[in-house]
Amino acid sequence: MVRTFIFAVAVSAGGCGLSPDGYVSKYAEAECSYSLECFDAQVLEFNNWVAQTVDGEELTGADMCELDIVPRLLKQKQECSVYDKTLAKACLDDWAVQVCPENGADPEVPEACAGVFSSCAGEQDSEEEQEE
């Protein structure tokens, strides 16, 4: 069964542009909402994206997912010198219309998301190594 994922906050990301920190927050919300809607319980449990108590605080599956995703994005933001607001908006807009994968298919991150942060530390080294 194919379910369409709709995430309203992605649509509100437009306007005059989103700061890198704003993008990180909205991206985590979008990916986590998609994941919680589309992934089966075993995948969510494997990723530890389930409701639980951490340090005495009750956290939802979305909270746990965001705690996992935000640090990865913040590291990327820190290591990359270019942030593309246009691609950030496109990425979030694409999450808003992302369709859950068919049973057994791997989920796809929207293509626009890959280029939001660029000119990252270590990029040249890995490109040069591939050419050799």
C-alpha cells in the first residue's frame, strides 16, 4: 500500500529563506515525520526511534529520531562552507510530497537535500582519491 506523506511545516519553509539552523530543525522534523509514518515498527525499534524515558524525561519516537538526526546535520553544517537556501526549500518541499515506499523498498531522501550543504571539509580529498 502506498501512502502519501504530507508535512505541513515544509510548505511554510518558503518566504524569505531559511537559516541553516532553521533548515536543520525543519529537516529533522520532516525526515522523522516521514520515517514514523512510513517505516514499520521493527525499523523504528532498530533505530531506537520509539517512545521511551531518557534521564527521567518522557520522549516520543519523533523526539528520539530528531535526537539522532540533528547532530548529523549540525556536523554537516559545521563542516560545509556553502548553504543553499533554494535547495533547502526544495528539499523540504520535496519531503512534503514524499510517498512512502512500497513494501520492502528502500526509502529515498529527496534529491534536492543532497546539495543543501556543499564545499565540505574532506570533499576534495575523497574526489582526488576516487580519480586515482
